[in-house]
Amino acid sequence: MTEQPPIATAPAAEVPPMPEAPPALPPAADAVPPVQKDRRVLRAVLRWTSAAVVLAAVGASTAYGITRMERTDVPGLATETDGRWAYPEITKPPLPSGRPAPFAADNAASAHYADLRALLLPAPEGAKADKALAGRDGWLATKDFLSVYGSKEDRDDLRQVLTDHGLRHIAARGWTTPDGTHTRIYLLRFGSGQVADVLQQDHLTSYASPNHALRDAAEVNTDEEFPAKALVMNVRHYAYTETKPYGAEQVRQAYLVAGDVVGLVVQSRKGTAAAVPFQQTVILQSQLLD
């Protein structure tokens, strides 16, 4: 702070009396009186601004500090008023001794050497686990993964595509939250990041819609509600949402491509599937893969 100069002292001078202030004039008819901010509106604005900032701040993979998470640092743990879920503490699994991180300079294949099952996002607090996705020893059979797709033609096509691209493992987890939202996450590992890229580009997604329709979600478009800046550095996501008129449930889905892993996140709910927990789930799963 700039130091104020000392106030000079001088002999006191006689100060003439101040003239009497004129009487206050009434306000003009069109003058706008000052308005006190409505605290409820202000809180709502701050809350939603905070949510937008949180989602937009994930441009760097360390935006939420996924390996050292405090409740106020994780999307969804700071507040429950905007629909975000309370996830437990999330930590990346350790790498085998001597193995590089998936996007390290000395990892040309962009391979995830950590246990794929440990890279699955845990269920949020209060959710009921989907035991059907537990698989055998944590590995899901290909046919069980393919059951998420609606038509036999799509299932048969993808079965051959996965075989041709050397699918190694599928790990999956699912849960249902008290509001009825059903979440399913699938992680598919391939031989390298190059193989996963080709699979996504040639067989899984296009700009406007995925190439294969999920069960009960035949008509979907790009999810325009997903924040464009909600990116994790080394993970590409392709988010879609079922368009009206949909059936009893609305389905949201996102494909993730992270090195040698392709992920699929699916959320469905009777009536409408909320956007915020879907975005939160996709972002946190992406961070685990980064």
C-alpha cells in the first residue's frame, strides 16, 4: 500500500460558515430508485455460475486434482442443490513398477498399464450396485457388453469389429441412484492407442450420432448441453442424448477414447435423464483414464 504523505500543519484559519443546504427535491417521476439485490436470486446465480465454471475448468487433466480430492474440489461434492452426485474419494490406481503413465513420452502405444478394473469410476453415495455388470472376476463377457445395443444386426457387426481390432478385456460397472437414474460404464482395452482411434473413427461415432443405436435409444443427436470446454486433456468424448419424442425413459450416452481404452457411459431415467450428473460422470471417468 502506498504510504500516505503526512498532513501539513498550518496555523488555523477562520473558516466561514457553510451555507445552509437547500431542501431536498422530490425524486423525478421517471427516476429509478436503487434496488436492493434479492439475496435468493444472487445465490441462485452464484450457484449456477459455479457449476458452469467447474465444468469449464476441466481443460487440464489436473483441474479437479483427481489423485488428491477434497470434497470441495470435485465436481458434485461441493453442493447438492444443482443435481450433482456425491462421489467417494477417487484416486488413480498405482502403476506397475517400471511402467509409464498412459500418455508419457516413453509410452508410444498410449497403453494403460494400471488394472483396467481399477480405472472404473466408483458409484456415488447412496447408489445401488448393478450386479449384472460385475462379470467374472471383474471382467465382462463380450456378449454382455453387446447387449446394450438394440438390434441383432448391430450386435453381430460390433462383435466382428471388436474381434478384428483385437479386443483384450472389458471392465464394467453400473448403479442406480435413489432418483431412478441407471448408470452403466464400460471400458474396452485394445492393443494400442492407434487401434482404439481407428475403432472409434471408423466404426463407433459420427458427428451427429453414434453409428450403432443403443437399446431403447434409436433417435439420438449430439448432446448440445454438454459444455464445449469440459475437456480432459488426453481424452476425447462424444456425447449424445436421445431426442423427443422418446419412450418411457430418456437415454444419454458418451463414447470416450483415451489411449488404448475406449469407454462407453450410458445413463437412463424414467421421464428425463438429468444433464448435470451425466456430465459429471463423464468428466470424472475421463479424468481416471487421463
